[in-house]
Amino acid sequence: MHPSVRLAAALVGVFAAAACGKKDSASAKTDAGAAAIVGSTQNYLPTGLGSARQLDGLAAPTSTHWQRIFVLDERRAVLAGESPAEADALVTDDAGKSFRTLRGDKRDWVGWSVAADGAIVLATGTREHGKAKGPADRPIDAVDLRFSAFDGQSLGEPSGALPLEGKLATARVRAEVVTPAIFSKDLAAFAVDTGKGGAASSVYATPPGGSAPAPLALPKGERALPTPFGRPPVLVTVKGGALLARPWSPTGESFDAPKTVGPFGGAYAELAAATPCDSDEWTFQRVGAGAPRGSVVGISAGRSVTVPVPLPIAKDARLGCTRDRVAVEAVDPKTRGLQIVTCDLGSACVTPVNSPFRPWAEPHDQEVLVAPTDKGVVAVLIERDAARWGVYVTQSIDGGKTFELARVLGEGVGDRGKLEVAALVDFGKRVLLLLVGDLAGTSRRGFYAMATDDGGTTWGPP
């Protein structure tokens, strides 16, 4: 959203000893036959689920944090993020068999968006200088946009969208990043605070040399979320206790009357901060994480849905989604154990009869990634402490009712031979794991990909 050959016999022994020393807390609770990661061949990385194939020539740094994944259909997806030095996006049009990289300069922040036709825009810029660190005290004062068609080989030249001139010269963006509403490879928009008693406007931008519509005042009394929803983009606002949605005007002429999504006006901070899930024309977001009852909100240009989740949503839960299903990490209220709930867009939810994982008993950090499939759901558990790491995978192939025994994708001690999950990409039938592992014969690390086309039962190179 943030490497060398390991096959020498002596090193294998080190990993084997480390794995045995921890067997009572992880391996014994998953598939004891899975292998720990100890290295890679020149083109393939062995894992406990099979081989992952190296993505040769991928220009993105392995330190890239993939902030958002836009899945457009069963073959096309854009993984958007940033590394410490630059902004990066990975683009695939063959369900992960190959990727190409779009790279751009990074300033104080990075934001990406993808249009319904696959056009891509990168936003970056600066904040006002000051001692305070929060976005409310250091608003964004400069925004540059760079556009690309989906099949473009590079981003276009930057187009300055902020600061503005004249009466809106003091307009600022009070958000962590600018996430543009993109209509095409030639037009995008974003909301700015005009500084007049909470008034805001939609600011439009084109590639250099284009002619953008004039700024359009946003509806009075409504506070816009910093992230547009859906493709084509939908403007989502909060007014009182209600969450409202309307198509984002591409012409700058006027906004349609809004439709009420639900009584989520008090969830502005959660809606603005949590990472959304994007599939086809939909954007999904969770609401009420950590509360006894939460929901998943889905918004597209054509309609919106609210899906009540029957178990409490975990506080840091990540959503998984397809065009017709969602999955979310939840908490069993009786055992406080980890659970995964899957729901369709008609609010029919499935709570499994068994827990998908048995996490380490010792204190540790963990992250759960989920992907609903046409058979059920795939889940990945990533665990780490000061020295030890482990990645475990499980699946349900009966619609989310029961989970099979979790298997070890990789585990070990220390950074040598460490396997990392960069992203879980859900194409519906196909689920793709983007991994980071050691490059054979070097001290560097690289990207590897593996996929399942049968709901998680078997994995291999895409």
C-alpha cells in the first residue's frame, strides 16, 4: 500500500534448524510438508505452494508499497504505489503473465487513479511548509498531473493543476494525498478547499496544451471525500449523518442531485483513511471497523450497495472484492479469533464454520489479505516479529463455508532468503500473488508471480 542464491547445503541446514525450533507455534498448525524458502533459481522461486516465475526486466523497485490495485476486468489491472524515491505503477493486460512499468517523479505525496477505459493518471505535489505534520495544518499547495492511456509506454509530461489563479489563488487540498477523478487520458478533476467558510470546488486538469473546464463549485454544506469511487468516477460527500453519491461532472457545468448511500456521515475519517478495493466499475470501502457491527459500502456510477457484515470487522481489515462479491477479515466475538466473511452484493453473507488460520501464539505483527473467487475465497496470512517471518495461504472452495488446512508459502528467520508478499490481485477466477524474493547469484531482490485458477487448490507460474 512499502537478495542471492540460498541453496548451499550449510544454509539449508541453518533454515531447517530454525524451522524446527519454531515448529510448535506455526508449522505444526499448518501443513508440515511445506518447504521453507531458502533461495531461487535463475528464473523461478520455489515456495511451499509451487514455483513462482521471475518477472524479468520489471523496472519498479522491490521497496515499492502498492497503495491501490485497480482490476478492470479478468485480464487488465493496474497496481499503483510509491517507493522511497519515485512513483510506480505496474500494468498487465494478460492477467499477470507480464507487466510493464510506468514511473514518475515523487514529491511530498503520491496519488494514482484509473479511468473506466483504463487511462491512468499520477498526481504528486507539495505541502505548505510548517512545523505541524498533519494534513489539516499543512495543506497541499501544489499539484501536478501526468496522464497515460492504458497501453501507454510512459507517463506524459506534468501538467500544473494547483496553484490556481485569480479568486482561487489560495485554494488548497486538506487531505493526505490528491486522488484524482479521471475521465479519460485527457481529463481529470479533484476537489479543493477554497477557504470560504468550508466552500469547495472541483478543479479540472488536462495534459499540457489542453483546455480544461473552469472550476465548478461543489454542493454547499457537503464535504467531499478525498477519493472518488467507481469508474466512471463518482463524487462521494458527507452531509450531516448521510453519505451521498452523484456522478462527478466531466463538463464542469453542474452536478446532479445526489442519492443517499447510507447513514454513514459520521464515518468520514474512516472512509478517507482506509484503503478501498476496486473491481470493474465498483469501489468498495468498509465502514465501522472495530465496532460490534460494520458494513461494506460499494459505489459505482450506476448504483450503490450497503452490505451489513454479520461479524465485527477487524480494525485494520483489508477488503477483497470482485464485481459481485466482497470478503473481509473479521473477529469471532466468542473466541476473538480471526475469521473471514464473504458476501454477495445482495447482502447474503457466509460465516465459515472453522477459522482460516491459527496465528502464532507469541506476540507478533500480522496482516491478512483476502480475495473472493468464483469458488469461495483465498486468504493469505503474513506474520513477523523481530527476527522471524512466515507467509501462509488457505482457501475455501465451497463459497466460504469451510477453510482447508493452511499451507506454508514460506517461513524463516532473518532477512536471508526472506519471502515477501507485494500484492494479492483478484481477477475473479484467477488470483495472482506478486512476491518479492532473492535473485539467484546476486545480492539483489526481484519480483516473482504465481497464480491459481481453481480457487487456491493449486498454484503455479501465471
